[in-house]
Amino acid sequence: MKTSFYLCLPLLLLQLAQLSTAQTPDPLKIGWTGPLTGNSAVLGIDSVQAAQIAMDETNAQGGIAGRKVQLLVEDDQYDTTKSISAYHKLVSEGAVAIISSTYGSVFATADLAVKDNVIVIDPLDCNNEIAKLAENTFCIATESESIGRSISQDISQKGFEQVGVIYDEKNPFMVLVQSVIQKEHPNSVIVGLDQGNADFKATLTRLKAKDIRALVLLGHDPMGEAMREARNLGIKAQFYTVGTITSPGYQKLAGDSANGTLVAYWEAVHSSAYQSFLDKFQKKVGRPPILELATIPTYDSTKILMDALRVAVAGGKPIDIAAAKRYFYTLKDYPGLSGTITMDPDGAVRTIREAIYAYKSGKLVAAHH
């Protein structure tokens, strides 16, 4: 009898292992790609944490139809070429949706997403150009055009006539923002350059000769060096920039030159739900978010994606991506931390708009006219 038992034991253990595996469904895999290192890291380091918090909350509630959700992360350093490689890797690993914080990435992968039947969400940028992309790509973020408009309107309200703009011509997002400003201020002196290899002194010397009264700097960390150089040259113009000034690298390069800069920025309404998120973020990361506009919309985007996937798996396998897309296209009055979120018929959210803030000793405070 003992011999028979020991002979049967391996088969029994195998059957138990198979039963255990059968009772644990495969996780739903969600990809995230964006900058975690390099000059643009401020756009990604908190975004990925926000996505993970949203997914942890989902898993704590039992997952989606009994399936856990798993975040797969790729650092693309805000480089579109690396974004494409990251996209292919995430899809090959089974991601059914990808959250992309790199602007060029959503354009480079939009058609691929249709072919691969995956959803791509941009939680950092939302504008008319993204809205034109193929039907699997969505954006839930601050409206990009509102950045250029808020800067342009403030320049006009303050009566600055001589305007200079320096922008990173290698960054399609900054190109978009400068085009909005150029449309509103067609007589501006506009200089596009590669911020990573720029001779800021030569460019700023040209602008100083034009007696500019407002200087708009559109880029990432190296624009802090441009601020410092401008002040060293004696340029007293009012600085304008975007939320990337919250990056520690940007602030270190700019030093005291950044004080008084006016910034196109956005922050969430400080509700109890917002505070609950901040508490979770602080506990997880050990500090508050650096850049809210790269953090809060990512959290909302991920929560909305979780709801869309609940619809997509309602009928069982395979996942109905078409049903998930319909959920996005019909999203209306969603109570997010970013505010009330409604998806327009073209797959873009335009209810989150930026305004002007003032940079003072490392902090951004609402500017009052």
C-alpha cells in the first residue's frame, strides 16, 4: 500500500499544481512607456507611480473579473525611436493597452495600435493633432493648446510688444506650443534649436539686440541654462515657460534666475479624493508629486482604463477591445481628480486647461492679474 501511495504521489502533486494554475487566471497586462531618465525624466517618474497606485487599488478590490492587473514599464527617455521599440516589446509581452507619456510616441504608434488591437492613452498631452490619430489612440490630459494660449494672453494683457521665443525644435510638443504663440504674436522673434546642443549665448545676444520684453522658453532641463545665461547677459525680459520648470534639473541650471518666471501650468482641485491620492503617493514614493500635470491625469487615465477593461472582459475571453474603445468614446462627466472629464467624439479630452502661475523659490503659485 505504501509503495502504491508513493508511486501515485508525483501524479497527485502534478494534478494539484495544474488545479492551482487553473484557478489563478493570467493577469491583464498594461504597458507604460515614458521618460524615467534623461532631461525629460520629470514627465515620467511620477506618472508611472500614479498608474501603479491606480492599479494597486484595482487589485485590492479583486482585480478585473477576478484577474489581477500588472504594469509593464519601459523607459524611453522621451526618445521616439526608443518609444517604438518599447511599444513593440510591451505588445510582445501581452499588453492590451499602453499608457504613453512621450509625445512623439503616440504619433509613431497610432497605426500600429490599430493593427495590434491595443489601446494607447496619452495622459500628458491632449490636442487637435492627437485627436486626428487612428481610433485606438486617446488622450486624457491637459489641453496642449491651452498652454500656448495662456502664455499669449498673459503677454497681451501685460502689453509686452517685443516678444522672443526659444523652443526645442527636436520636440514636437514644444513645436506645437510655439506655433500657438506665433499665431497670436506674429511679430515675435522665434528661434528653434536643439536644446541638447544649443549655443544659448549666441541666440540670446541676438534677442537682446531686439530689446525683447518677454522671453518664452519652451523645452526641458537645458532651458534652465538659457534662463541663467539671459540674466548674465543683462536681459531683463519677463520669462515665460511651461511645467517642465518643476524639474530639479531645470531648477538647478536656472538657479535664482528662475524666480519670477510665469509658467503655463495646471493643478488639481484639492478635494478629499485628491488628498487621499496624495497620502498614498507620499507613502509609496516618500515625497509629494513633482509635476501634478504629469501625475494626476495619469491616475485618472488609468482608473478610466480599468473601467473600460471591465467592460472589455465582461463577455469572457478574448478581451473585447472594441467594447473598451466604445467606453472611451462615450465617456461623459467622469468625476476624476483632474476635474469632470468628458471625451469628445474624436477621442480627446479638452476639459483640463492650463493657466498662468508664478515661480517663486522653487514653488508655483497662482498668478493674479
